[in-house]
Amino acid sequence: MNQNTTTKLNWGIIGAGAIAKAFARGVAMGSTGTLLAVASRDQSKADAFGNEFNVSRRYGGDQGAGYDAILADKDVHAVYIATPHPMHAEWAIKAARAKKHLLVEKPMALNAAQVMAIIDAAEQNDVLLMEAFMYRCHPQTRKLVELIREKVIGDVCVINATFSFHSGFNADSRIFSNALAGGGTLDVGCYTASISRLIAGAAIGQDFADPIEVKGVAHLAKTGVDEWAVAVAKFPNDIVAQLATGVGVNQENVVRVFGTEGRIVVPNPYQANRTNAEPGKIIVHKKGEKEPQEITVPADVTSFAYEVDVFGRAALEGKKQAPSPAMTWDDSLGNIRTLDRWRETAGFTLEQEKPEGYPKVTIANVPLSMRADNSMAYGKIDGIDKKVSRVFFGMDNQRTLPHTVIMCDDFFERGGNAFDTAWGYGGGIMERLLGQWIKLRGVREQVVVIAKGAHTPMCDPVSVDRQFRESLDRLGADYTDIYMMHRDNPDVPVGEFVDVMDEHHRAGRIKVYGGSNWSLARVEEANAYAKKNGRRGLGVVSNNFSLARMVDAPWRGCIAASDPDSRAWLTKHQLALLSWSSQARGFFLPGRAAPDKREDEELVRCWYAEDNFQRLERANELAKKKGVTPINIALAYVLNQPFPTFALIGPRALKETRTSLPGVSVKLTEAEVKWLNLET
């Protein structure tokens, strides 16, 4: 789409239900767009929709054929995703890849992991993305934000937000279907979360605020979705919100805001009229005044028409996000995270979020496979008969199956086949989740798994044996490719550790073992014992190694191998090094570290030093020459050593993986490696 020559957006709608019809009326009322095409899984529905709204291009067909067709239409500039909730992520991602601007009906997706994936697709493909909370575009909402910021009722203390209706129970209806992600929280409770976060944000001078704490309760219908539910949320500045929703009970759908100097009531907060324009009304009760002030906010069109034009103006101006109070990317992420916590604490889980019901395909609805154009590099570790990606994915912060699946799928698609976890991570959650992903995707013989145990104070041969067996059970595996003793205990004769590891190796339960945070002298001693006694010795070591010198260990007992003596030893022995914190925990990210930036206490404690800032300066300089980022140079430094190296990274978001992996392709000369490390 060329914004310089286009004066209106050509819209396509994916889905032909009631909400799609409301949006079609909004396009007709608005001034920035034309409705060009509609797509349905049923050609007759597409035709009927086209006849009703005078849409010339009508795409239909089962298995998504109509949806594919509308995305292939080069004249369609933007698409409105109006499918049932579980289909939002798939078609939003496909639309982004087709270079279409995206307006996705609320909730944008089922959980935060899916929303992250949609945002990442939009960012990669340089398209506008907005979640369709139409009330956010109505002038009433902007006026409400203005009143809160002006403190007309003083400091905000309590927010009450309700959106609930009574729909007769029907197990086959979308509203009560677990398979279609029904229930109050996802269908309309999302409004209460979004408006509370908007008000709390305005109260503290921000576009929105995310809750510090969320606790929910719910009554679940026979189908497992919430028929009615309530949550309490605590925001910064001790602002507290009460959220109520339901699809099986009528409640008073209003928003009340209580402050130190009065209260505000919004009788029709969500402006959901689908056919006619409705003016806004905000009632202000000020402390000490007998009569309330009633503020009328004129409106010429429906909320849907305002939404069309807010989105349309942003697209025509070449923006990738619409301005607040419309939903920005971070706003949508914060909202779905609030809903995730609400559902989790209320006991409402979708069947497709459970291991037994999780889809067998990726979020884009295709079987998992490595992309042909991936740029991953691979290495060899003696004792492992698989190729090993030079980058390992660290499983140490994924706490839900959806997050794990989306992150691991993406890493695998990018060519990564090596995964790192440990007995102590998350009390075993990380091992279980990794095992569930491997089973779900059927990739056990295609991936290389590091398991770890023997963390202080349980660092002895008996504990190692017990933890290793528990790790296998959690992973659902009968062997692990690499096992690391996560710490050493010099009080234990090294041969006792070797004997335990060798026993498991001989039984086929471990292919290769090594030491993480072991001194190289201790490694050498262990291998000498193994050679003398006919045992398998340590085949790998996993200490910190990065361009930035580790000033102080992030955790007790951690050891780095970045010093000259360690590098010389590794070069001599050619023992594979699996480096943790290979990118110095983000020290080289653009704008992350600077002498005057001291908010991240751990970053300051572990990596701030004059010589590291010199390395950062040189990484910036070399990155500009090679057309990459400093974090890519930091990764390349680890991978371009005169001994075998593998980098462990711990991305928490898809963007972190995506922006890190280009470092795999960066080639550094010996002179550049030395220059980066201040050796020349």
C-alpha cells in the first residue's frame, strides 16, 4: 500500500457474523475507508453479507480458502479479523505476513503468548496493528481520561467496572463453548480490564497502567467456561479495581471511579451501539457539591465508525500503532496478561491450553518444521550423534504451556534444536513444560536437551543421582543428551561425581556429561581420574563466557571462563564450552547499559566496569561497520573463538530471539576478536 497515493483504505473483513456487520456499518459511516471484500468459510454467507453491505468481492470456502483468498487480494489494504476467538492469532499472523494492516477483534488472542506472536508478526512485516476495543475510540473515552488527569475528583482510589449480560445456557453456542473460548472473562470481561487499566494509567499520568496484583473468582458453567466472574486488581499508587463480568447474569453495566474529592459515574462506558450514534454522558459528583455535574459528549457516528477512522488515519499516515486511548501494542499485552491472571486465579482454563488438548500444529496452523531459509549454524559435540545448533534456548522463565510452545516453536523454526533447562528451575515447571512441548511436537530425536542438577546445597553424588532421575521423569524422557552438574562441591572427591555420571552414561541415560560452574582445574582432575579408571570423562563445560567481563557473579558459586588462562586452557584441550549469559544479560542491547543508567541493580553489580564500557563502545563501532546490532557482535564474539563454543540465551519474548540470532551469521577475524576484548 502506498500512503502517498492512497486517500482511503480498502478494507477486507474476515468473518461474516454480527460483529462484522457492525464494523461494515462503521466503515460506511466513516471517512477513511471503503469496504472492498469479505471472506467467510461459507460462500453463501459471504454472498449474503456482500448483498447486504454492497461488497463487490466475496470470498468463500471451507478450510480457510476464503480467508486465504482475501489475503491474496492485492487491492485489500487492511483486514478486520472478526472470526471466533481461537482463530484470531492464526489469521492475524497470516494477514501480517501478507502485508495487510490489522484490526483484530477483542480479545486479540486467547492469551498473552498469542498476542506476543501477533505483535511480533506485525513488527516484522511493518504493518499497523490494533486491537478492536471500539469504545476506546469514542470521544466519551477521551473525555473520561481528560477528567481523570485533571483530577476533578482528586486522586483515584477505587474503580468499579462491570460488563455482564444473561444469555440462556446453550452448550453448543459460541458464548458457552470452551473450544471457541467462550465465557464472560474473554468475551466482555476484557472491557472491564481495559477500562480499569486506562483509568488507573490516567490517574498516574500514563496512557495505561498494568496491575501489580490480580485475584479472580468465578462460577464455571458445565462446559468449563466462566458463567460469571469477579476480580480485584491492585495498581500502582494503591489504586484498587473491582471487575465483574458474566454471560449468565445481568448486572449494571456501568463504570464508577471513586477519588479523594468525589466520584465519576459513566452510565454507558463501552458505547456498544452497533447501528446508531450515541452521545457520551459522564456524571461527576464533587465533594461538597449537592448537585452532580452531567457532562454530555457529542457523537456523530457509532464507536465502530470512530474506530475505523482512528485506525484509518494512522494507516494513511504510515504509523504502525494508533494513538492512545486506542489500544497500543503494550496496552494489548498488558490487558491480556491481566485476563490470564484473572482466569488462572479463578480456575478457568481453556482445553486448548492444556497438554492433552493443545493443537498439534503451530500458531499459524501448520506442522512444525525448520524454515528452509534459517541461518542457524551447527557444531559437533563428541558423544552426540546429532548436529547441535550453536545457540541453545534457555528454558528458565517459561511458566505456561502457551508461552513455552510459541517460544520453542519459533526457535525450532529458526533452526534451533538445542534446549537447556535444570532441575531447580521453577521447582520443576520448566522441565515439565519442555517435556510437554517435545512430546506435543514429536521432536525428541531431532533436539538436543541439556538437563542440570547438583545445585548447592544439594551438591553431592546421592543428590545428583536423585535429581537426575527426577529430571528424566519430568521431561518424560528415558535419556538426556547432555547432563550438567550445575555446581561443584570441592569437599567431595571428584571421582565420586565421575562414577555416578559414568554409571548413567553406560546405562544410556546420558550421552555426554559435564560441569557447569566448575573450575577448569577441577575438570582436568575429573578427566584424569576418568582416564585412569576407565570411566567416561567430562565432555563439556558450562561456565560464563561473554564479551563483557563478569565483575560479580549473578548467583553464588558461578564461575566465568573469559579470562586469558581459561581461554588458553580451552584452546589447548578443545573441550566444548556452553556459555551461559553469553550476551552478558543484555549489557550490549542498544541503550540498555550506560554509566548513568543504574536502574537494573543486577546489571550494574555484575557487568558495570570501565573496561566493559570500552568493550561496549567497540561493539557499537564494529556493529555499524557490519550492519548489525551490538548484541549480535556480543554473540558473535562467543561463537568465533579458537575452541568449540555454544551460546546459551534466555529469550522471554519472540523479539528477543529474533534480534539475537543474526549474531550467528556474523564472522569475526582473530584480529577483531582480540580488538573487541581490548587485547589490541
